[in-house]
Amino acid sequence: MLQILFYMLISSRIEGVLVDKTYLSNAAAKGAVCLDGSSPVYHLDRGSGTGINSWLVHIEGGGWCQNVADCLVRMNQKQGSSKDMAKQLAFNGILSNEPQMNPDFYNWNRIKVRYCDGSSFTGDVKAVDPATKLHFRGARIFLAVMEELLEKGMKKAENAILSGCSAGGLTSILHCDSFRSLVPKGSKVKCISDAGYFINAKDISGSSYIEDYYNDVVRTHGSTRNLPSSCTSKGKTGLCFFPQNIVQQIQTPLFITNSAYDSWQISHILAPNVSDPNFTWLNCKNNISNCSPSQLQTIQNFRLEFINALKGISISISRGYYINSCYTHCQTEGETWFGTHSPILNNKTIAKAVGD
């Protein structure tokens, strides 16, 4: 019986507290809608005690859609519509309300913003094609959600963090300074990117697949105006989706956590299916113990490219990173955040490093 109770306790901690969804108010009137025109969703778990005036806004990940055909598929899924999003969402890792699992942020106001626009919240095309009914309004969603959170108490924030995972981690970089501009001047504001440092690397065929892909995303969603002008003025605006080209211009304190062997990047940037028609990399990508010596060397070379892409970040008291060697993607929302499952660098878990 004690073993059963212990298992139930551990399971409940892993599953996390369930938080109800909230629909963005007046979304249609603001033009701040998902790809299919539905109202965006966020989940808010109120802070308490010493954390009552501290806010952590975490952006959900989920890739992007690069063209109309791609976005039409996405608009019928939860990454493009709020219609089928679950009523409740479990808060784990950096969103956990348990001090043992999340010692620095457990009693903050913790928000998870759901992702339904496919552009890392950068798109803004006013016209809606009546044939497709696609809405490219990611930037409007970001602004409208933040304004609603300000009205719900974030305007009194003493501390405010914008974080996110994957495409949400990219969002936390792209919108870092704009988030700072929205929060009161007296607040301490920082940004955290988890698995959002996507690099501009050639794929196994020698092609610039991810660069072309990001160019398509920016063009389809009309994202240029919502990307840093210090970058877009230099040429291809799709290049401004790569953090290595914009982090130097970000003024707000920024902390990056990522794996140098990011499993998503190895699967979709280094060895995308389009460059591997015979699926010779499939078993390797699914389990790196299946990789051949030459594939492992290619992955090692990718790691070096990743490290080189970080060199443009000047390390200071307001900027830093936690880069480990796990073959994984996103590490702040699950068991790798804190405890025995977290990587350890300089005797610090991810949670400890981020908290510090």
C-alpha cells in the first residue's frame, strides 16, 4: 500500500497541476486570431506569497508553417486552431507549483501561451483570402495576450520573464525587447530561450534547406515588420529568424539553454527528409546508438557549428547560456528541469542555472 501511495505521489508530481484554459478576450475585434480565425488560448496559474508580483510567461512550441498548403494542414490541428485544445494543461518543470521541483518560480504567476499561428508570433497580414480563410496574425496575438496579462496584474510586476520552448524559445528571443517595452519600466525583466537557438547550417546534401524554409515562413506570414530592423535592413529577412544574427542587438538580459546535439535540429536542419530520400538517416535520428561512424562524425561536426554560432554572444552579467550534450529537444518543462534527471554543468542543474 505504501508503495502504491508513493507511486501515486510521484506520478502526480510528474503530471503537474492542471490549469484551466482562458480564451483571449475580444480576439476577433483585435484581429488577434489563430490560423483558422479561432480565439487564442493561454493558461494562467496565479502567484502567491512572495511571488504574487512576479510573472513568468512561457510560450508553447510547435514548429512553423512555410506556405499556404502547409498552413492549411496546420489550421485543422491544435497548432493552428484553439477549437480542439484541451480544457486543462499540466504545468511541469519551470511552470510547476511545487517548490521541490521549481524552487525559484513555483509561487510566481505562471502562464503558458498556446501556439496557433505558425510563425513564432511574428506574422501580420491584414487581408484574409476568402478561398483559404487563413489568418496570419501571430504578432497581433502576442501583443493582445500581453496586454490582457498586463490588465490582469502584470502591470504591477516586480519581476517578469518571457520564456519558451522550441518555436516558443525562438519567440522569447525575437520578442525579448518588445516584451521589455510592454512591462513597466521599474520591473526586472529577463528572457529565457529553451531549445530556440536554431542555427543556419547546411544539410547533409550541402543545401541551405533551413534558410530557404525560414525565408518562406517570413514571406508567407508577412513577418518582416516584426523582426529586428537592425537585421532586416541587411538583406534576406529570413536570416533574421536565426538567433545568431540578432542576439547581439537584443538589449534585455537573455539566457539560452540548449543542447549542442539538439535532436530536432539534427533531424530537421542537418538531415531533413527532403535531403534523405532513401531514409538512410532514419534509424540514426530515431536512436543515435544506431548511427554509423560517418553519421556520428557528421553529428559531431554539427555540434561544432552550433558552438561556433554561439560565439557571437558576448558573455556578461546580463547574457549567458547553458549548453549540454544531451540528444534531446526542450529541457525546461519536464524531468530534465530539476532533480536527478537534469544534466549537470558546473554542479548546476538547468533549474539552478536559470534561477541564478
